[in-house]
Amino acid sequence: MTDPPIFIVVVGVAAFAISGVIAGARQDANILTVFVLGVVTAIGGGTLRDIILNIPVFWVRDFTVVWLAILACLVAFLFSSIFREKMWKVLLYADAIGVAFFSVAAIDKTLALGHSGEVAVIMGFVTACTGGIIRDLLTGRPPMMIASEELFVTPVLIGAILYVLLLDIAPQYTTQWSIVAICFMTGFRGIAIETGLQFPKWLRMRPGKRAE
Amino acid sequence: MTDPPIFIVVVGVAAFAISGVIAGARQDANILTVFVLGVVTAIGGGTLRDIILNIPVFWVRDFTVVWLAILACLVAFLFSSIFREKMWKVLLYADAIGVAFFSVAAIDKTLALGHSGEVAVIMGFVTACTGGIIRDLLTGRPPMMIASEELFVTPVLIGAILYVLLLDIAPQYTTQWSIVAICFMTGFRGIAIETGLQFPKWLRMRPGKRAE
Amino acid sequence: MTDPPIFIVVVGVAAFAISGVIAGARQDANILTVFVLGVVTAIGGGTLRDIILNIPVFWVRDFTVVWLAILACLVAFLFSSIFREKMWKVLLYADAIGVAFFSVAAIDKTLALGHSGEVAVIMGFVTACTGGIIRDLLTGRPPMMIASEELFVTPVLIGAILYVLLLDIAPQYTTQWSIVAICFMTGFRGIAIETGLQFPKWLRMRPGKRAE
């Protein structure tokens, strides 16, 4: 139950920054605008996490992570023309990776502060989703978390619960469980993206509504 | 000027959770997605209140209220098929009840911390409206607080001012005044919902705009 | 590196309050609704700034600024019929003035707390843009910060960096540099509004997209 390893933060921040740059691309925005979008997406979730946990906001203490986000934005901007045909899919996967890494990092941090597993699950979920929600609202889209046609909430929520349970059962394997949780969340979400996976009708609101 | 009674918190959380589930229904969302929407709507306002007041966030200290919100979501999900024809109206009333109970609870908490009546009115208003704003933004709707065609801001704002004034005049009747304030806010909002009540034209911006 | 002078706060709050009232006008909202919009726009940015910096929220400590915002709302409401034909342009300029004054005030406050120049730039930017983002989201518009066709992010971001650099080079001229920064930001943004100034295509995402 230590602070999250730097590797997890780096991947999460980079993935979210890239997703922000791509989201801005669809607005035909200029380089500074997409950099702002990328950085806000990358640090938005962690900012809310630290505010809710009432600890100093991470980038106010250590600015390195913002430089990292800016660097990821630059790379995404320079290479954006390469994957232009598949922008939307790259955005979906960058978001999925950011969500997985950030939820694990937030759960680690919350447990390290001595909070309960339940609070850690919520903090993991909130931290993972907030950056993307801000990104979508700023670019005038309904947030992917809710609007996504395929499963979005389920992989991260189940993954967060799984991770907390594994840490509770065998706390000595922190690193292993974090890898398991990240693979579970990105794999599950990846399957949902590729196959359009959804719940059966009776577990969705208003079944048959469109048939009425 | 004590902490808000548990009854007020329970009703407010349950009402907002139900409104969140219904809001998700319109997106044809699955059970986990609407649970997330319900819980976020239920705890969003109080989270912002505690952050602004710089006190520990209530559900980080005591997770019970989140379980309560989840329970309310489950009930709303199971019974949603019953009131399917009147979903929108149930949403409006659930929101109205949540707004009324949360503004009273937030005013109590703000005054108990020793802040002025003016700050308490703002905190009551902000706490009451934030959950619904998050719910509407997450489901891709313009926030009801502003977009509502009938009066929305007026009942809660006047009710909050009334409650603070009554507590100032006769502080020994806390419970009575909280009942008066809740009845005033829900009743006033209910009349607005049923009759489409609005201000006269000269108290609205751009009178005659549509006639031009 | 002192607290921001009261003049800067007054102008920033008044400008944002006016922009909020005008934004509400387009929804045909009533007087209380536009007052709420004006006040939220005026105090939203500073609220987030104080929350991130982990200091007491300014209007909880000193309510004067809210009265000022309400007064500005009243003036904007009473005089709105005069500039009705040019509402959108008045909104753009009120927003530009609010952004400029708030970013300077936030940079002053952040540096006074002993944070680095990098953190001050981010805080200046976040504080300046948040009020307008909340205003736009509440009135159901895509946030101007991103959706604006002409330069929006660039003037405030460059201006904030310029201001921090000038304060670093010659810290004895605080007042002069704040005037320089405000003139730079409003002037630059004004030119963008009047001329539709944008970056060249190669510094925008997806160059040539529309031609494909």
C-alpha cells in the first residue's frame, strides 16, 4: 500500500494527454488549444482526487507531471497525421489505457492514506473518469462514460472492485495485482470496443422502449 | 444550528439517486451506468459543499450514505417499468425533493460551522443544484437549473433565504423551520411544474425578443 | 508579490457577472436565473483556484465580492435592452476583460503563496477560464475556450507566461507588469475577435481535413 509507481502515472498521464489532443483535433483546434485539452484531460482526474482526499494537489507540489503531459501532447500533435484515418479508435484506446492506469494509481493512493476499500473503489472510479468527462464537455460532446454505446463503466468499476479485493486478500503482491487489474480493465474495455458488448436487455433501463 | 438530521439526508440522497437513474433511462443505459449516475447525482452536491467549506468530504468519512444511494438506485431500477409513462414528471419531482432537502441540510451545516447567513444561502443553493447539474451534463442535456421553462431557481433561492431568516428570527425552532422551508420549496416548485409558472416579461431578459 | 489589488478583482468580477447575465439572456431566462448565472460565472474561477491552492475560498471569508457581482448583474439586467443588438459582441468583450483581470489576480495570489512560476501560469489560466466554462455549460453551449473560432487560449496563455517572466525579471514593477499583461491579453483577444485571427494551418490539427 505505497504511493503508485511512477511508471503507472507516466502511462496514465501520457494516454489521457493523447486522448485530449485527439478530441481537440475533431474541432480543428490549433496547437495551443489541443495542448490545453491534453493537459486538462491528463491532470483533471488526479486534481479532483487530491481535492476530495484533502491533500495537496499533485501538480502543485511537483510540476514534472505537467511537463510530461505537454511532451505527450507534442508527440500526439506531430504524429496525428499518421493515424488520422483511425482517430476515433485511437481516442477510445488512449482513454481506456488512461482510465485503467489512473484508477489503479488512485486506489493505491487512497488506501495509502488509510481510507477503506469502498472509498478507494469510488476514488479509483472518479479519478479515472473525470479527466475524460472534462475533455468531452470542453469539446462539446456528451461524456463518453454515459454516452458510450458499448460497455464503459463496467470494466473500470468491476476492475476497481477486483483490485481492492485482491489487495485485501494478498496485500504482499501489490505490483502483480496492479498489472492484473490494468490488464483486466483494458482487455475488457477493448473487447467492448471491438464487439460493441452490452448488457442483456433486462439489465438495461426501459427495455423495449424503441419497439413501443 | 446542529448537523442536519439523518432523515433529511436520507430523503435528499434517495430522491437525487432516483432522479439520476431516471435521467440515465433516457439513454437506454445499463444497470451499472445508471447506478453510477444515481450515486453521482446523490453525492455530487454534498461533495462540492464540503470541498468549498474545507471540511472532510462526508462520504469519505462515512460511507453509509453511498450504500443508501445504491439502494435507492436499485429500487428505482426495479420499479422503473411501473412509472415508465410518467418518467419525465417523476424525474422533475425527485429532483425538486432532492433540491429542497439538500439546501436545508447544507444551510444547517454551513451555519453550524459558524459562517454567515449569506454564505449559508449560497452554500444551500450550490449544494442543492450541483448534483442535478452533473447529472444533466453527464447525460448530455442542458442543465435543468437554467434550461427549465418553468421556475426552478426561484423556489430554492427564495426558500433558502426564507429559511436563513426564520432561523435568525427564532433559532429555537430549527426543526419546524426546516419543515416550513422544505414544504415551501417543493410546493412552489411543484406549482411551477404543474402550471408552467414564469416571471412576467419585464423581469425576464430580452422581453419581446421572439416577437421581433 | 502581494495579494491582487482590489481594483483588479472588482473589474474581473463585474465583467464576468455581465457576461453571465448576457449568456442567460439568450435563454430568455428570468431575472433570478440570470443573477445566478452572473454570480456563478464571476466567482466560479476564483473558487476553483482557492480549492486547488488549498486555501479558504475567498467569498466564504469575505462576502463583499458576491454583493459586487450581484450589483453588476443588476446593472447588466437594467441596461441589457440598450445593447441588445450587439449582445454577442458585448459578451465576448466582457469575457475577455474578465479573463485578463482574473488571470493576473490568480498569478499574483499563487506567487504570493510561494508557488513556482509554472504553477502560477496554470493557476492563472485555470482561474481565468473556469468561470466562462461553467457559464457556457450551464447555458447549454460548447465552452467558448475550445469552440471559439478565433484565438482564445493563445492570448491568455501567452499573456500569463509573459506576466510571470516580467515579474521574475523585475519584481519591483508589479503594478506596471499587471497593466502590461492585462493590456496584452485584452488587446490580443480583441484583435482576434475583430479579425477572426487563427494559427496557420500547419499549427492546427488535421490540416486540410475539410478539403478531403
